Amino acid sequence: MKKPVIGRTDVVFIVFSSALLICISTYLSIFAPLSLSDTWKEIKIPEGVTYRQGIGILREKGIIKDNFALLLLGRIASIDRKLRAGYYNINTSMSTWGIFNRLRKGMIIEYTIIIPEGADLDDIKLKFMNTRLMDEESWNLTVDKNFLDSLKISAPSLEGYIYPDTYNFAKGMDPKNIFTIMVGRLRENLNGHLMQRAEELGMSENEVLILASIIEKEAMVDDERPSISAVYHNRLRKNLRLQADPTAIYGVKKMGYKITKSDLKRRTPYNTYVIKGLPPGPITSPGIKSIKAVLYPADVEYMFFVSKNDGTHHFSVTPEEHLNAVMNYQQSKNNKEHNTKSEEEKIN
């Protein structure tokens, strides 16, 4: 009996079929969902973990059953190196390709933290607590002297040293690194010619930030910042108390609450109605405009200013002029409040 002869056409068919099966198998192993379940899992990749070690963690956590396809993709893409550390959000129904892309791009879980100008530590704390980037213990770093010394901060806390900006922080990030980044952002902006100017004025970094933080709380109109700065510089030069309202309530009650006479008389290290010179530290996070206003005050002789009840201020040189302005604008404010109350009574 003759053995069947495999012709050339049969060989081509077998080779083609085998290649097609391999392609289909490879395609499915890379692009098909790994599971029919739809469950999100957070996978932590520690610092210093390589791509191969990261794949091993995924297998341990039950995300993948076979690591061949991911290792092959890593070899082809030449990314068998350290992975970005952090928490990766991975769905059990993802494909190998989807997981590979997340690892390759370092798509870790991040939180956006926006620090506005004029935010104080209480405001900032809420943002970090809400995202769980920090807890009470880690937040204590803001007043930890050893940590402050490591950052070369001579203030009682991190108040004023957290630069107003938008930040993206990875889940699980070391709080020390978070604070270091934000203080670093401040010094990136307060450097070079600005610190050179501070030296010309005989001011330290802390003194610049203290005065800038007071201006940040007082000024509502950008054009007035240099004039407000000039008032404080002039008063400091003449050894007069700054008498800045925001300092009277710092650490006691939030800005926006009515400031009373008892507030102005309260003895605190920050109340510039009681102490002479600058407080021991900033009272809020100043923006770059307030910082520049400190370093480049207006060339004026103003010694006083009072609110005009519209977001702007009246500036005065003499005590008499200031007293008249206070009386005028206080009377205007009282009249406005009286008229508003009368209108409300008519409506009711």
C-alpha cells in the first residue's frame, strides 16, 4: 500500500493554517478580555519594582493567570525596566493590551489638588483629608520642627510656604514628598532676582512671605497691592505697629467674620495691633503678585488705609486724614446698611 503523498498545496495549507491559528491565538491572548467578570482592583506597585516584578504582582493578585503575553509585549517594547510606583486601577475584564498600556504609561491613581491664593493651612488640610492623601498623623508634619528644619523653614509651621498652584499627587505618595514638592514650587517662583531684591531690602525669605501673606488677605484689587505694601514698609521703617486686621484673628476665627474691638486687643503672637514688627510666620499662602508687591512697594508716603466698602481702599498720609476717611466710609457703610434694612422692611 502506498503512503499518501503530501503535495505542495497541502504543505502551503498546513503552514497557512498554523500561522493563522497562531495569529488568532496571539490576538485573543493580547486583545480579548481576560475575564468575564467586571471588577476594579487597586494594585500597588512599590518603589523600585521592575516591569517583570510588576507582572508577578498582577499574577499574585489574580489579575492575570499567565504572564507570557505581558512579558512578550514588554520585550518587544523594550520596557523591562522599573515601573512607575503607585496604585494602578485595573479591571479584571481588561485585555492584556489594556493592562500593558496602563503599566507602560504609568497610569497610576492621582488626585488633583488646587491651592488658591489666600488659602490657609485649615483650607489646605481639608483638601488633603478629603482625598485621603493624608491623615491627622501625617498632617502634623506641618508643625514638626525637625521636618521644617529639613526644608530650611524658620517659621512655626508650613503656613505660607505651600505655593498656590495646581498639583497632581499619586495615591499613597509619602506626605513628606508632597510637602517638599509644594515648598519647592514656592522656591522655584521666589528665586533669582526676587531673592536678590529681598537681600537688597534686608528681608529674609520668611519676612517676605509674612508681609506677602498679610497683603494677600488685605488686597482685593491687584493695582492696590504695591500701595498696601508701601503702607506696611513705611510703618515698619518708623517702628509703628502694622495694625493689620487679618493678623488679629489669625488662629482665632476665619476671615470673613466680623472683626470686633476685642479681636484687636487680643494678645497673640500674630496680632499686629498688639505686637510691633512682623508676626513669627505667614498667615496664609500668598500668590506671586503679593510677593512682588512686598519686594517692589509703591513709592508713596502712605501710612494708613481704610476700606471703601467696595473692595478698594482709601490711602492716607496723616492720622487726621485717615480718621476723616474712617468716619466718612463708616458713615457710608452704616447708611447703606440702614437703607438695605428699610427696603427689606418694605418688602416684608
